[in-house]
Amino acid sequence: MLEIIEKYADEHKVPIINEEGLDFLFECIKQYNVKSIFELGSAIGYSALRMSIFDPQLKIVTVEKDEERYELAVKYLEMFDKHHQIKLFLADALQFETNQKFDMMFLDLAKSKYQVVLDRFYDNLNAGGIVVVDNLGMHGLVFKEQLKVRRQVRQLVEKIKAFREAIIKDDRFEVKLFDDVGDGVALLIKKGV
Ligand SMILES: C[S@@+](CC[C@H](N)C(=O)[O-])C[C@H]1O[C@@H](n2cnc3c(N)ncnc32)[C@H](O)[C@@H]1O
């Protein structure tokens, strides 16, 4: 049944996580003993579904602001009978509020919003909890000195570079960058006990 979602994503150009990215998430879930996940950017629910299948004990909250994608995600969760395990919200992450605490946050929404979302939900992450951030390589563009790309793309690359620099200096976290995984992934581990 997963193929139905993968096919839809492919045909409608919905960006969903690839197998390499999923393996990374699964490894993090195991290694850091993750029991609860807060995902920002559900799209059509694919990554949340895959994580819930990987570990049926996980509890996942996921937020999507696009109504059409949200409705499809609702439908797919029903198909897999996963509504007890995954709570899906139609909301802009920049306005969404929750008192819940999580062991892991997965930032997979608009790249320009990573920093604001990281700060907004910092208190929702348990000490020792982790944040996984996807797409930090911008297809290698962040490592190029000279960029011959549209202004809009250049601005986004600059934002990602700034985010990368900010997290490296952020002493609230221990930070590991995996530039060779997918399109570049960061793993942030919240300090404290
Ligand atoms: C890369 S896709 C998510 C893919 C999904 N995690 C997966 O792998 O199956 C990013 C999604 O984030 C959503 N998004 C972007 N900005 C958002 C925001 N501020 N709040 C909530 N969702 C947002 C987009 O509509 C898009 O569907």
C-alpha cells in the first residue's frame, strides 16, 4: 500500500523522504530510545507513516499547513489504521501550540523557517532529546563559493548557511552534521538532564 503514496508523491511532485533519509531517522529512533516524535511538515503523511510502521510503539504528532496535503494524509492514515499512533494537525507550524514534550523533533518544512521553529519548540523537547533537520546541503550549493543561481535560490542558500553556522555555535545542543546523508542532515542533541 505504501506504493500508492509513493506513486502519488512522484506524480504530483510532493517531496517525501527517501530511503536513505528514512534509514537515518530509524537509526536515530533506535539509538536515542525515541518514544515520541514531533514532525514539522507532514506533506501527505509518508514519513510519519514509515516511522510508525518502523516502531508501532512510537507516538507521533505532525503538522502540515497545506490543506490538500493534509486531507490526503488523513486518508492515508486511515488506510493504514494509524490515527491512534499519529496525530495530524492542519496548521502553520509558526502558529501551532502544544504543551507536549517529545524525544525527537523532525524539521522537514520550509527551509527558511528552521531557526524560528527550532527556537519556538525548544521547550517541547526533552533534555537528551534530538532534532533531525533535513536538506541542509541544497544539492551542494551551500559548499560553493560562487553561485550562479537565481536571487531567490541564493537567498535561501544564504539562510541555510546562516542556520548551519548558528547551530554549530548553539551551546544548547551538541551538533553533528552528516553532509553525506541524503541532501545533508543535521542531528542536534539537547543538552541537560
Ligand atoms: C518536504 S515536505 C514534508 C515531507 C514529509 N515529511 C515526508 O517526508 O513525507 C515539506 C512540507 O512542509 C509543509 N510546510 C512548509 N511550511 C510549513 C509551515 N510553516 N507549517 C506547516 N507545514 C509547512 C509544506 O506544505 C510541505 O508539505
